[in-house]
Amino acid sequence: MNSRLRHWREAATLLLAAGRPGRPPRSPPGPLDYELLLLRRSPRSGFMPGAYVFPGGLVEAADFSAEWLGLLPAPPLCGLGPVKPPPPGSSRAPLFTTDRARLGSPLPGEVAFRICAIRETFEEAGVLLLVPGSGPAAGGGPAPPLPAERWPPAAELREWRRRVRQDPSCFLQLCRRLGCAPDIWALQEWSNWLTPVGRAGGRRYDTAFYLCCLQQRPPHASQDDQEVTALLWSSPPEAIERFKSQEIWFAPPQFYELCRLCNFSLLHELHQFSSDRALEGCERWMPVILTASDGYIQLLPGDELYPEDPDYTGEKKVIMSTDKKVEDLMKEGSVFHRIVIKNINNLAVYVNIQAKYKHKNPVMLDSHCSNHNSRL
């Protein structure tokens, strides 16, 4: 862990996509053959209580343990593909460029953050993303689940979840017990979000988002009834429909990523795209909040209103506000990369800039499932 970061804590999260059972979707923009795992945070949580989130959590010292090298291929990349140098004028996200060796770990962030995402997915949802032995799974398709015969009995698995929640280093012990390694090679680098300055409660996170595609739903998935109180498999447009009807709630980064996944109707296309694109790396995004008279706009890099020198730490006490309405700001503008927030269940993404790092812009659905592409 990087203990020198005073303003935010490092975290990792996982967009876990799996082939959906054979049933028709219930909403536009068309049939998707996969669903995403969403978890409802406990209402007692100190951060986004009651929100639906992707599995994930804080990076622990155990995720950077040198003992993982006994289960993984040789460092420094441990079998992961090298990320290309960033485009001119850009830089690799600090989350990944921190010299971990100077902080006492032989594991680079690219490895440890994946271990964190896999460990948290097991803690919160009971899903074990492991491969037998110490190397990548063979073949180039979506990752197969661990064979049923390799799973411990249900009672033993519950006990392991309890132990890992209490002591993250127990995840390494579990992998040794099963003769497996965390399937870090199935996780593709997807995005990097930094919590905005001024979020209520003051908690800020620098979070690596990964994507993993599975051929089918894992055989074991259940909430832990502590950090997580419900579990939902849903296609991206279905999740947005539920959000619109106020059945569920999620934060702007999750809404943005669900809209981005609406570009892909087939799991194998999503897997191929994410595998090819991941080697390009990603850009760190810190939304900057602009307060309007009737709502908020989260500005993202590339938007015409995004500051040239954003206040990452919050020490400058910069406040962006206007007496104008959101609608007026939209009519006056022409270069958009923003999330418009009227209330917690009324969001809209507006993007007309070119996506960087060979990524995809989101399909511009608002929380009423309206498509804004024709407007922009």
C-alpha cells in the first residue's frame, strides 16, 4: 500500500460479466447475452450506504505480500501483458506508476490491485476467480469457472470467507489450500476513478476498475449479509431501468460504466474488446463538481468546462458554482464529457469527445433510458 497518499485510499473493483440464462431481456436498447454482478452495500456502511456497486474494496498490505510470488509466474509482470506507453501529452495513472519496490513490495500495482479485486469479490459475493496451478488459463475466450470438484464443501467455504474478511492474508492461505492462483490474467484494466473533492463524509478513493468476462455465472454467489445485503445479476440496460424506477441506486461512476457497457450486446465481443484494449492502459478521471441552480454536473477530462489545473487534493478550496440552470449550461456548451445529476435517481451522460486509449464512450442513456445520441 502507498501510505504516503494522504488524501485518498487505494482500492480496486471488478465489473464481473457472465453469460446470462436463456431468457429475453426486459428492456431496450436490445438483447444482451450477459449480465453484470451488482451488490447492495449495507445501509450501515459509512460510504454509499444502500447503493448497488461492483464488487471491490480497499487494497490491503496482504495483497502486496511477497508470498504471492510462490503462486504466480515470475515478476515483474507475473504473466500479464505489458501496457503500452501512454500517448503524447498523457501519463500513466499514478495508481500504477508508484514504485512499489521502494514501499517494500516486489509486486507491481497491476498485480496487487487484481489480487485485491479477486479477494474482495470472494469476501463480498463468495465468487472465487482462481485457476489451477500458477499460470494463465489456456485459450483466448472468457474465463472458465473453477471446476466444481475443486471447490471446498459449502460449510468450509463459508468459514474461509469469514476468515478472509477478518484477515486478508488468509486469502493466500486459501489459494495454497486449493492449489490455485488468483486468476489475475482474466481481469482486464478498464478505468481508474478518483472520488471527487468535497464528497460528503470526506472519504476519497483512487480506484482501479477491472473487467472480467465469464462463460457462465459462477456456481456459488451469495451476499455476506455484513458488507453486502443483496446480490443482483443484471444486464447494463436492465440495471439502468431499475435505477430509473428507483428500485436500486448507484453512484455516477457505476452509471457511466454501465452506459459504456451498453456498446456491447455479446459477451465474446466485450471480452475481445477488453482484452485488446487493456494493453493501452487508461486515464485517471477525477470528476469536478459544478453546482448549478437546479442540479449538479460532474465534469470529466476533455469537457470544455473541466479545469486546466484541477484541485486533486482539495487543499485549494476551489468551488465551482453558477446561478444558471443545467439546461442553460447544456445549451451554451458544445464540447461535453459530463454527468448531469438532477437527483440521485436522475442522471444523464453527455459525451461528444473522442475516447482516449482506444476506449469506448458510453451510450448516452439517461436514467430514464432515453438515448441522447441524436441530440449530440
